[in-house]
Amino acid sequence: MQRRLDWDREGADWPHRAHSAFITCDGLRWHVQRFACTTPGSLPAPRCLLIHGTGASTHSWRDVVPLLQRHFEVLAMDLPGHGYTSLPGDGIGSAQLSLPGMAQALTRLLSALDFAPQLVVGHSAGAAIGARMAIDGAIAPRLLVSLNGALLALGGLAGRVFSPAARLMAVLPGVPRLFAWSASDASVIQRLLDSTGSTLDARGRELYARLAANPGHAEGALGMMAGWDLPAFERDLPRLRTPLLLMVGSLDATVPPGDADRLMARLTPDTPTQKIVLDGLGHLAHEEQPARVVQALMDAWRARTTA
């Protein structure tokens, strides 16, 4: 097992550190961030769950949270093996790093925290985790938001090569350390971020560089990619009944924007679905223009909850 990020060292200036806590649940030590609603009201605020994507952490929501806090109580966490959440004890081959495994682990965390979300926002692979939980009846949100969601299997040659290659990289000794070593080069991180179609500020680039340069975080991300079976998940998608908002960055170079239309064709009429195109934004749209993303999200939330 690789060296993990140290909260007192790499996390000393972590975004929203004052809201962080560490919760042990089902063998995992989770890093969670919880935020109270900042707008006083006579009724309890609705609850919003944020689920980041592969290779990210709570930091990706750093500018989104203060905007959502005006309307919701907000919960974010680092997924297993990511950021400051521990890797499962049985390592990168753990079932907890598969899509069903992560969904079940997150379900148990929500139960331990007594947190039932009315709004779920998942970015990239995080959208698939949210959808898996909804399909399985683990959560019943009023709206599920897929932000450049990775909900469909890769097609063609990429689909036949990606998962086996990820599994091979994940189990080869030294690969996470080699990846982290190469990521210590600022130009490598810049190329990786450029490949998403997004343009981040200096703070965003530095936080991703801090994560990617850590062998433990790299090990968790590779293990997650190796353990996912999207074709099996795709077969279950027609069972989704939760109202779904697809937010699609027109410049997303990670998840093809056309996947949203492919996805809508697979869903049944029983799943209320809306698509919003974020012109000029890439895969990390919520980090590029958080106010624009939250405004579009809130418009859809109000339309859904006041109808």
C-alpha cells in the first residue's frame, strides 16, 4: 500500500478545512465535509449530497459549496482511496472500489451520518455512483444531477482496451508511485488538465497536482478505474426513476457530450430527464464557472420542487 496524503501536511490549507471531519465506517476512515445552510428559515433546509469523480476529492467543490449553502445543508466526502479517505484494507482489488461497492459504502456512510439527501450532484464517475444508489433504492432524491456524468461504457476499441489496461496498471508494483513521480512535473499536470477541455485557475491546478503527486491517491484512482464495470451498470439504467438533470459541457474532452443523448435514448419515459448544455465549458465545468453551474442547477431544482 502506498503512502497516503497526510492531513497535517498536505491538508494544512485544504479548502474548507474547518468543516472537515474523519468518520470510521465499515472499515474505512472517511474524510467528510458538512456545511449548514447559511440562510435562516423556519423549516429545516433540504439536504444536498456532492459526489466527486475519479481522481478528484472534496476540493473540486470548493467554490460550489458556498453557493449551494444558501439553499441546502451540504455534505461532501472523499471517495474510498481518494484524497484523505483510506483505501479499503484489502487494497486496490477490493470490491469497495467497484461501482456497486462504492455505492454501498457511501450508503452506509450516509446511514451513519443520518443524512438523507433530497438533491444529489455527481460529477463524472460520481454521477454513476449516485445513479447506482438511486436504482438500488438506497437514496430517493427529488433530483439527481449528472455533471458531465460518466454513465455509459466507452464504445469501440477504447471500451475493449481501457478496463483491462486499467486493471493491469493497478496491480503492477510501482505503477502508482511512477504515476505520482511523473505528476510532480507541472507540465504533466497541465497536460492532464488540458485534456479535460477545462481551464482552471492556479489554485485548482495546484490542488490537483498535490493529489496526483501522492502515490496513495494515485493507487486509489487506478483501483477505482480497474474495478468498474460500466456495461453492467448501463444495462440497469432503464430502471432509474429519479428525475435526472444532465449538465453537459460543450467542450468536455473526457466524456463525449454526445453521451447525454445516447443516455436519454436508453432511459424510459418514466424517468423525467432534462439536458442543459454548458457552452464553452469542459469536463471540470463546476470548477471553471461555479456560479453559472449552480444557477442552472438551482433553476432545475426550483422547477422540479415547485411544480
